[in-house]
Amino acid sequence: RLRLHDGKLIKDRRYHLRTYPNCFVAKELTDWLIDHKEAPDRETGIRLMQKLMDHYIIHHVCDEHSDYKDAKLLYRFRKDDGTFPLSKDVKVFMRGQSLYEKLVSVEESILKVREENSVKYQRTFLGCEMIDWLVQEGEAENRKEAVELGRALLEHGIIQHVSNRHHFFDSDILYQFWINFRRRRRLTELLNENSSRTLSESPDSPFCLRKLNPDPGNTSFLSVQTNKEIKIVSAVRRSSITSLAGNSNPYFSATPMLVFPPVAECNPKSVLKRPVTNEELLSPGAPYIKKTLTIVGDAVGWGFVVRGGRPCHIQAVDPGGPAAAAGMKVCQFVFSVNGMYVLHLDYQTISSLIMTGPRTLVMEVMEATE
């Protein structure tokens, strides 16, 4: 998907007097798959894209076709229009991916090649080391929460005991990441995913979740706080305070990976002096001007917080981040994101649109002239 964005195959397209944002032409994509050696022929390319449709990764822009046709029809990645289904299994998988990326990106990582019973294992760590790291990095508030997170990762097949004999514990037992998230994958691997033998011999595959059956009585991370739904949010700047409760939202990440910050009981007060309605924003003669901001994310993120809904507003801006450099200010209202009108949406939906869109973010905001 990101390669297609970079290659301009995914773009806004007009058909029958209507503009469809962030879509691609099926026939052009099949050509691209063959040209870039992702598929040996058109038949295989069609089968690959049908697999993506079956897994709810792409769909026809009007959902008029349930199958992938090698024709001049418009399709779209569900991540580009906010319709990608985020089950709890997928959220745990993405949490594991973000933790892995964070671990392998730091110096003196706890992930190392270790030996146990004369067998060498890749990407290993001690359970207590992982607990220390999760708490130290703010990925968990305390050791109990970190253990629950580790158990969820193990139950979903993301990490495992090196000899697969123990659940996750805060101890010096040796575990490893079972999935190498950085291995370069080919789309053709999708065509072998139905084989249980292939799955067992290809633990690096990201296309299915091997959720294990934990022992009765073992609780998973997702059931610890039943009143708090884990939400997809982005990487945060180290100095920011984030929350999954209330209406707060973290800084947006420019990277394709997503992370889940720890749950924090905070609900910062809105920066707005008073509520503003869409009717007030759009009424003739209203004291608001529209500005277009182009924000190119850096290695840390885009650097702003959006909050509220119908309309959403900018709650905070990192003074040293890309958003501030582009002219974003606190109290601006979000009018559109990458060409999509969003005044009627809440901040969760807008967050999804931003995170699943291209790294260069084009936003229209409305700013008070007073």
C-alpha cells in the first residue's frame, strides 16, 4: 500500500462526476504487480488481490463488486478510507509489531541471540527484562500490567517460550519474538496461507493470527480492564502525556507502525473557550478563515493532538514538530484531511484517516480571525 502511494498509483480519481479519494485502477495495479515481480502473471495477480479482498484489506470503492476484476474499476485500501476492521486480535498483533520495531531500533536492545540447552535462538529476551523495559518505556504502568501484556502477546503467537513450555511470567525464563516483523515478504506468500503446514513452518507470516488456547484461568491483556476498549493510536513524542480515556489523543505518528501508549487516567481540559458548532463555522460572515497546511512528518511524528468532534479542533501542537512548522495552531478547527471533508466526524475517525493516509498530510483548517 505504501509503495503504491509512493508510486502515485493510489490517488484521487474522478468517475461519473464524482471524485473518489485514494483509490487505484484494478487493471493498472495488475500491471504493476507483474512489472515489480510481485506476481508472475495476471492470473496470479488477480488471485492475490482477491485474497486481499477476502481479508477485508481492499474493496471496490462503491462495494458494487465482491470480487476483484482485472478491469478499469476503482478499488481502495480500507486503511485509506477508515473502513479497515480492527478486531481485538488485530490490535494485539499491531501492538506486538510496534513493540518489536521499538526494541530493534534502540541501542543495547534486550533482544539478543541466546543459547539454551545447546540450541541458539534468535530475538530472545528474559521475561523479567521485558517487564523492566515495558515499565521503563511507559508501555505499561506497572509490572502487573506488563505481565498481562506479555501474556496477550504470547496467546496471540507473537512471542513464545523458546521451547514452548511456559506461559509468560516475570522471571528469568527465556522467550523470543516468534515473528520477525522486518523480514521482507512477497505477496505470493498469501496464496499458501491456507495450508496449516505452511503456517507452522512459516512463523514470520503476518497475514494470519495464530491465537493460542491458554490454560483455563489465565487472563489476557484484553480482559484486564473490561471497561476500556484498546484503541488504535499512534506513536507519541516522549515528553507528551497521552490517554486512552476521555477525549484526549496522542501525537500522530508519521511511521507506518502503530503503538498503544499505556492507559493513563487523565482528561485534559479543552483549549476552546466555548463550544463551536458547524453551523457557526460555516455561516456567512463568520469570523473564521480557511488555511491549507501541508505537513511532512519527521522520524518522530507529525506533532499535534486533535480532540473533540463535529467539529474537531487542534488541542495541542508540539512547538518543535512538523505541524508547528507548517503553521498549525491550537484552537484551529479541522475542515478536511487529504481532500476529505471531516467537519461531521469525531476525533477517532479523523485519527484513523490521518494514520492510514500518506506521510505527507494535507489539512484544511479554520482559524478564528479575532
